[in-house]
Amino acid sequence: MSCIRTPPKQTENIIPPSKTPPRPGAGKTVRRSLEKWEAAMAESTTSKATTQPAPTAKKLTTHKGKSPQNKKIANTNTSPLIVSTCGTRVEEARALVAKAKTTISLARNMKTEYKDSLLSFLDGLKELVVASEAALEAERARKEEVGTGGVESVNIDTDSTITVARDPGLSARLEEHSRLLTENTNKMRDLQGRLNSCCESLGAQQKTYAGVVATKPQPTGSSALHSVIITSRNEKDTGEEVLTKVRNTINAKEGWVKIERVRKAKDRKVVMGFGSPGERDKVKKKLAGEGIGLVVEDVKNRDPLLVLKAVLSVNTDEDIVKALRNQNKDLFRDLDPGDDRILIKYRKKTRNPHTVHVVIGTSPTLWSRITGMGSVHVDLQRFCKEPADGCSHCGGLHHKAECAEWVAGVPPTCRNCKKAKLESFEHNAFSSSCPVRKRWDELARSAVSYC
């Protein structure tokens, strides 16, 4: 049996595969021990380190991404700042500026504008150092001219010497300042003490709501005006013409009289008010003596009114006036006869059908006396017979604000319950749990119809 072999296809551009040269000893595939392999690796490393030549100072190794100039600049920056052995600071500054310029010139990847700017900055710094050194030299020369007497040297850790001149008046100024500080401290302490005393006095004088309500109302300070009515005998004169005559005659700008109020009224009249009867009499005399046809009449002021509350309705007007004069003789003592007048004006009904509010008119002097006293006696009206106000806390004859037991925190004692001989009286007189107060409250409410 015969076989036909197909010949291989011939290609012109086929590149024969490259054969790797055989490594020495690769033919042997004998496995070496781990200890021998490690020893061989150590020997090869040692021989490689010993056979490597030492690098020279001029040879620079270029790495990928780094230029020789950058490496050289980095090495220069790692050097100390002051490496010059120059004597003065100016020389050291010049040496540093020269080194900086050299370093900048080696930077080839920097723009020319940046290089010029940095060089100008360095020149400016050098000029500043030179100027400061010149100023220091001038200061030293000035101090040497003044003299070296009384100069004390102070050593600093930087091995430099600073001269401090002694001032003979420094101690005197320090003593003066210390004296002033002592005086101000004493004044501040005195002021603090005064402030504390003022705060204590204000705290003691602090008013409470109950205290303000218990005080008597102060009378009003308004005073009555003493007025006159001025008219003209000529019926053809208007009110404005009458006022013009009065103004020209009196001429208050001269300051001889003080007029409180001026106004025009009906029927061509002018009303003028004065603060005192003396001012009124001076104006009346002035207008009467001029003879300009003006008529002056006094205005009689109305008497002030008073209200007598809760007076028994069985009393007539004559009974009330008689009771006021007989039961309140202190009000009419040393009273001018012209001020001794009382007039019953009218009566006002109250919620209690057995009492009324009586409105009376009195003279100003009598009105001030009655309002100053605060109350009057009329017939057999019921009133408190206690000699003094009682304390609602302990029942003593004093106000609660003056009670020592209330300040000390002692439990209260109801005077009404104690007087009624009740068992429980450990409460305030105005307490809502007081049985006596409850009883009087029920009596008052039962007499009133709320619907």
C-alpha cells in the first residue's frame, strides 16, 4: 500500500521564530536544595555590591520624569541657610543672594518673567538688609557720641549684647504711679461701699402693692385761678378791640405782673386768670386808673365738692351739717369766717337701700382739711373701735410689714378666730379658709340679688 504525502505550503514572508539561547546549565533539571539556593543568592548579591563602581560627583543619573536640574535644585535646598563665613550680615546677605540667583539660573523649566521677578525681589531684600545695617551702625555711632557712662550690658542667649541706659527719673515715676494706683483703689473701695449702702436702703424702702393701697391718697396739687371779667363801656367795641386795649394798657412784657390765662368770652368779654389775689388786684388798679372805658368785675370761683359715702338715709341735710360741726370740731378750729361754709348739693343712691352718698360743697380751706383727715364722723355710724391697725399675721397692733414673726417665718395666727374662741386659728386673717371671714362673706352676698 502506497501513501502520498502532501507537501507543506511555502510562504515567502514567514519569519522564523527566534530561538532563545540556552542558559548554561539549563539542560540539567536537577532540583537543588533550599539551603544551597539561599547561599548562592547571598553570594551573588555580595559580589554585585562589591563590584559596582563608585559614582563620581560630576555624573548625574537621569530618572524618568525627573530632570538633572530638578535634582540639583533639591540638593541645593537641603543645605543649611547660613553657610557663609563672612564677617558681617551684609556680606552674608550678599552671599545668600548670589546662591539664590545661581539656583534660579539652573532652573531651565522656569519662565523668564518669573526669573526676573525673583531676581528683583532678591535685590530688594539685599537693599533692605544693607539699609537696616546702616541704620544700626548710625544708632551705635550716636550712642557712642552721647557717652558710655551709666550703660549696663545685658547678655542674651544669642551671644549678642544689648545696651540699656539707666534713667534716673524712672524710679520716681514708678513711685508716683504706685501712689496713684493706691489712691484710686481706695476710692473704688469707698465707692463700692456707698453703692452697697444705697442698694440696701433702696431694698428697705421698696414699696409693696398692699403698702401703696393702705396709704392715704395725696390731694391734687392744682390751685384755683383768681379771675376777672373785663368789658367795655362802648357797646360798639368788639371782643378783639377790648383785648387789644387790655394788652396795650397792661403791657405784661415789662414783667410787673404774671398772668396765667387769657381768653375771650361771649358779649364782648375778656376773662383773665391770675395765680394769686395780689396779682389780680394790681391789674384791677392799673385798668381802673387809665380811664380807657373798661369795666373790671371779679369772678367768684365755685367751691370744691366732697362725697360722704354710706351715710344713713334717715339723716336730713340739717342733721348732717350739724353732725359735721359738732362731731368734727378739729376741722373748724381757727378757721376764717369767710371760709366757714358747708352746703349740701345732692344725694346719690347706693346698693344698700338704707344708705346714701351725700355730695357737699365746702370752701377750699375746709376741703383741704377734710381730705387731709380722710374721714369724718356723722351720727352713730359704725366704725372700727380698735386703737390701732391690727396685723393680719399675728394679730398684734401693728402692720404686717412691721411684724417680726412674719419676717422670722413663724406660722400665722388669726385674731378673729382667736377672739371668737375657735379651735383652729393657725391661718392668716384674710385666708379663704377662715370661718369668721366665710361667715361675713356669706352675709354680705345673701343681701345682694345677682340675677
